[in-house]
Amino acid sequence: MKGKKAAAIAVKSLALVVLLCTAWHATAQDVKTPYPSMAPVEQYLIEDKGSEIALARSAAPESISRDAEVLVLGRHGYETAVQGRNGFVCMVLRSWTAPLDDPNFWNPKLRGPVCMNAAATRSYLPRVTRKTDLVLAGRTKAQMVEAVKAAIEKKELPAMEPDAMSYMLSKQGYLGDVGHWHPHLMFFVSQTDPAAWGADLPGSPILAVNDPWERLITFLIPVRKWSDGSADQ
């Protein structure tokens, strides 16, 4: 069980994918992490936007990513680099989508290629972009948490839609100082019981990451192949 929990945290460190505990707990954890505060913005950016587009698309099989919208990170937030046609959005997540108590929360090396379906694009993506905008505007971790919590309370940020999910199948992803972990799918659900999915039970392949402050549970399901079709070893 300890290994599964560590794996879940490693994956969630840029998945949707995401994310988080409480602000005071985060402050205590920051004292122990090798990344106690945000690095200069330049360290989170990818200078070659063509490389960032290719990395984002590596999150899903080419049959999905070739017609997806692609976002890239600029100094003031995510921007559309490629228009899409199939409802999917591919992007490279950065470290602040990790759980609040994750030691990699400010790790500038993190790169999490993800491709979200239309339901996740409408309901999960707005949280990613809101967090990103706040962080790039200079907000602290605690300030980001309070702002996002308030937006959820006011319904400025929606609950997760049914079927909201994403692909994280990139060999090139860097999900913290553990590397890329395994190819996996993520499903985003608002306020549910992980036991209803059989998550985290002995022998179950499903991992659950619970973010109570966001009223969000992310289910992670490892799969056998990377987006290029090669087997996970």
C-alpha cells in the first residue's frame, strides 16, 4: 500500500491531471522540500514552442493528438498554439498542478504531457489554467489555494463533468524526480467514494488521489502501452 501511495503522488505531480491538501500543511512541507519556493518563471517555460507542441501531443496516441487543440505555456499563461478539431486538448502541465504536499510542487523540471477529452476540457482544464494564471501573477501557494477554493464556492469553476478523463501516455514526461512512472489514464470525479471504484484496494490497479479542498478525486489507471505503441517495461 505504501508503494501504491507513492506512485499515485508521483503521477499526480503533473496529472491532470491534478491536486492538493491544505495551505498550512503545504507551508510546513515546503521547509523539507528541495524546491521550497517558485523558481524564476523562465525555468518553467520551454523556449522552443515546436518542442512543447510535440511533447504535448506525445500524451496520447497519434490518432487522438493529431486533431487536438494544443496549448503552450507563455509568461502570462497557456496560449493556443494549434487549433483542434476533435474536442481534445493537449498540453504540458507544470509542477503547480501537483498535490500541495508533494515535494515537487515548485520543481521547475516537471513536464506532464496530457491530452484531455471534451468533458475534461470544459470542467478540469479551467482549474489548471486558473492555477497557472495565479502562479504566474506571483501568488503564493496559499493565495492560489484560497482563490481557487473561492472560485469553486462561487461556481466560477465548474464541478467535473461525467466522463471527464485524460491520457498521460508519454515516454518523455517528467513527473517529478522519479521520472515518468507508467503510462496511465486519469478520470476526474467530483466528491465520490474511491471505494465505489475499488480504488487502492489490495490487487486493484486503480489508484485514487483525493483533493478535498478542490472537492476532486482523480482516479489513475495504469495501461500497458505508451502513446507510440511500445510496451511499458
